[in-house]
Amino acid sequence: MSTPEFTRNRDNFCYRHPDRQSFVLCQRCLRTICPACQTQAPVGVICPECMADQGKAESPAQRRARRAWGGGPMAITRSGRPAVTLGIMLVTSVISLLQMVPTVGQAIEGALLFAPLYVYIGVPGIPFEPWRLLTTALVHGGFVHLALNMLALWMLGQSLEPMLGRTRFLTMYLVSALGGSVAVALLADPRTATVGASGAVFGLMAALLIIGRHIGANVTGILVVLGINFVFGLVVDGIAWQAHLGGAVVGAIVAYIYTRTRRRDQRIWQIVLLAALVVLLVIVVLVVPPLIISSLI
């Protein structure tokens, strides 16, 4: 249920479909457009009217080239499919299923899992492999773990990706995964190995909560689901609640940045703030955990 203030602000609704809430602006006219009205452009998305104007401005050679290439990425956008979500699910599922093959699974898991010791420089016998902060999201602790994360990703991606756009959605997913691993490095036993995309998924859940609150939607259900899942991770052994916490906090921060830098003229600030967040996470994970481990040795 939306608040009266939100309903009165027509900028929160598609200009062609006044009953549809949206978070995406046409990159040319800056009017709000719903997923059905979005056409992928080289940068961002554009509305049907701007698309028609662009078609009128095309030369005959440009029209022939566009027809020859089947319209480029526009076909996927018009179908309404969350392409990035599907891509993440495909890559993660393939790698996680290969992980379950007896002959190669152990090697795949060993190469991609994350443990805090891998970001400690100079630990004897332990290589410095910071890329594991992200690759851990590609492997899982079994079929049920994989299925639950991919189901959650599919449900969240269908809402968030059309709302944010592909690039922003992918950025949110990756930065949330990074935040989950950073929290593990800070709060978990340095020898604890973790796997799974749960940090990224919790980041998407928290982002949906922040964005929903921003547009005036009823977010009680999202808050309840997020709380139940977090408490479940605390009371059940073998679940890295630290990744859930870190992913949720960082996902909420990314979503807040998005809500405060919606306009086209604010895009540079959006990029700067996201880059600063990533740099901060990297600095924290490279500086703080070694101090922790040195105090234990």
C-alpha cells in the first residue's frame, strides 16, 4: 500500500501507464517509464516516444545495420526477461552443479571458496587470493543450498532488475557479495571456509526494502522475510550469518545511494559513491583482519 504523498507524486509512476510504479527514467526525456515501456539504449533505457524519434533520425544505412543485427539488445528488453538475473543464475548453477561431480567438485570448491586467511598478506603457507571474496558466490554447500539461493535470486531479480536497469542491478549484486565476504573476514574465525551467494541475496532483499520504502510501498512483508532469514542463520549451525549481515548492510547502502542519485545529472555522484564504497570495503578487508590475526598468533 502506497502513502498519499507517494501517490500524489506522478513522477513515481510511468507516464504512459499511470497505475504502474517505476524507479527508472528515460535517459533522454527523463520521464518515468515502467518495464513494458523500456527499450535498451547504448546508455540506459529510453521510452517509446524517444525510440520513435530516434528511428526517424536514422539514416537508411543505420536502419539496414539495425535490421541486420536483429535490433541488438532491444529484443531482450522488450521480452521483459531479467537478463542479468538469468545470466547469474545460469553461471552459478553450472559451476555449483559441477562442484557436485565427485571427480572435479572438490577442486572447483577449493579454488573458489572463501576463507579470511586468503586475504591476509604474508601468512606462511596461505596464498594471497583476494578474488575469492567474489568467487565464493559461485559455489554452494549442496543442491538445497543452491536451489534456495537461486529461487530467492529469481524472485528478487524479477522486481529489482527492471526497476534499476541491468548495470545497476549487477553492480548491486556484486557489491553485496563483496560486503558479505568482508563481514566474514571481520567477524568469523579466520580458518572458517564459506561458500554461497547468500550475502548477495541478502543484499538484494535489503535493497528491495530500502527502495520500497523510498517509493512509498508497504515493506512490512519484506522486513518480516528478511528478519526471519537472518534469525534462522543465527540459530542454525553451519550457516555464515556474518555473510548475511554484511550483504544486507552493503546492499542497503547501495540502494540508498541509488535512491539519492536518480537524476541523470547525479549519475557521476552515483558512480563516485559506489566506487568509494568498494574502495572502503577493500581497504577494510585488507587492513583490519590482519590486525585481528596478528593478535591471535
